[in-house]
Amino acid sequence: MKFTLYWFVYLLELARPLGNHRHCARYYLGSTNNLNRRLTQHRSGDRLIGSAFTAAAVERGIQFQVVKFWYCNSFVEARFLERRLKRRKNHAKLLDLTQAAINTLLTELRVAHGR
């Protein structure tokens, strides 16, 4: 088993929106314990190891980059935070979210679970 000091929740921004006239998106939110490896997987364009969203961007020649990431202490915290942030429908507003604000959300999780 590989020991990882931190987990990350990250936000990718596409160079231009992906979608159609009814729905388009410019951001992708995910979590990982190895940000470089995960970005390489996304850029591969393979839907099995990346994501369908980033694979579609690669197919259309749309560049993307990590524009924000937040640290978490565990897989459980990272998944909790990812799900919590995905509930916010305007991912562009996540760019202003500080690590301190994230720590407040994670403290809520720890308190709720007695950690």
C-alpha cells in the first residue's frame, strides 16, 4: 500500500466551453492523491482512465489546465469535499474559494463524524 501525505480536490478549466446550445461546461472537478498522474490520465483522452468530460475535450482539441486545488488529509475528506463542491452549480465561483474556507468545511466533516 502506497502512503500518500495529502489528497487533493482539483479544478480544471477548459480553454473554451464544451457542450451544445442547451448545455455547456468549462470546468471539471475531481479528486486524487497524485495530481500529476491524474492530469496525465485526463490528457490521454482515454475515457477509462481519465473522464468522459476531459476525453471529449481532448477529442475536440480543447486544452485544459489545473486552475485551483485544495489539500485534504485523507481519501474520505477529499471525496466529501469533491461531492460538496459539485453541488455548487457555478464552478467558476470556486476559483475564489480559499484553503481556509475548505478547512472550515472539512472541520464540519470531522465534527460530524467525531474525528
